[in-house]
Amino acid sequence: MQPLTGIVITLNEQANIADCVRSLSRVCDEVIVVDSLSTDDTVAIAEAEGARVIAQAYLGDGPQKAHGVPFAKNDWILAVDADERLDDDAVTLIESLALDDPQTAYSFRRKNYVARHWIRAAGFYPDSVVRLYNRTTAGYLPKKAHSSVEAPKVEATTAHLRHFTYEDMSHWIRRIDALSSRDAWAMKERGVRPSRLRPTLHAVNAMLRKLVFKGGMLQGMDGMTVALTTAFHAYMKYAKLNELYELEQTPQR
């Protein structure tokens, strides 16, 4: 087993956390769960699987993912989301790495699923993400939404993570609702101002990007589904940003 610390952030992930910790434990000699004060059984399940749990109210995506790093016993960090699992080829790759160059981080290809359906259209594959890095030279950017690892060098691998993104189409819509609220909060935190034009402009841009530049128009129902949901997400996060500012100005009833 590699001298690796697996880190995952959670909020009410009782359905995912056991399999996630088990997946990380295939290659990591330590697993840390940074939990955003879950109200379900996430913490108990994580601890039962051998993970160390650190409670921390949600700080935003990047800060939350970075919060557990100082507690790790290893410099090499493998960061995944609760709904991600290492594919067998990722386990084989990680086991083969010498991990002797702290300047190099490693990216993996994500397979994004809706239920059992692997969606490959409109940029949903290969969806490369950096997940393995050395904390002495790399780490998550302090962005409160959609953060990523910044490293001196990135080696793009062909190994895979399975990302069980959505349980079904209804869950996809619920996730857009939750994530667009988070994104609106993060934008307001960094001072983005409201705009009546921005929701429509970003939705149209997202639709064109997915349909035309990512080839969704040639990829059947999956391509159209990705384009529509991406546009909807873009529209809603900017509409909700406007709403946050409006709520500040609305007198209490």
C-alpha cells in the first residue's frame, strides 16, 4: 500500500461514504473525511469503515477540500468526492507509481453516470480531473465553487474514476437546484454583482458550447440532455445570485 492519505468531503452522504472509504482504502494507508456537520449517519458510517472524521462547517469547495490536508500523516494526497470510486485501472496505476517527484500531480479520467448509464456526450468524457498530488507543492485553489488542484506539473493518465453523479434524472434536477444555490452563494461571497442579462447570456453560451463546440448536436439524446441541463444550471445560478441581492433589499413582512 502506498504512503497516501485519501481525503473526501461530505455532507449527508450516508448512501455513498462506505463505498467511497473502501475504494480509497484499496491504495491509501489513511483516509480522512472532512464532514460539513452532517445530520444523517455519514460520520458513524465513515468511522466504522476506519476513516478519521474531522468536523468542519462548510467553507466553500476549495477551502473545504484543503481543510483536511494539514491533518494528513502523508505528503501525498488522493482527493475524491463522496460519489467517486477508483476504477481497477486507477488502483493498478497508483500502486505502480514511485511517487518520487513532488512536483508532479496526476489526473484521472472520470466516467460520469446517471443511474447505470455512462454519459460520454458533450464533454462528459473524459472529464479529466487532478486527484493525486503532493501537498508540499500543490493543493486546491481557494475558490468557493468548482475548485481544482493547482500543481507545478500534471501527468495526464488514462486511468479512470467512476463518478456516480446522479441517481436518476430527477436527482440530476435536484442537484442542479442545490449546486446552483451553492454557486450563487460563492459568487456573492467574491463580490459578483447582480445582472438582469447575465442569466440568459450564460445559459445561451452554455447551450452553444455543449451543442456545437462539444459536439452534443451529433450525440443524440445524451448530447441534448447535457446541453439542456448545463444551460439550466447556468441560468439558475445567476438568477439565484440576483435573488440573493433582492432578498437583502426586501423589507421583512
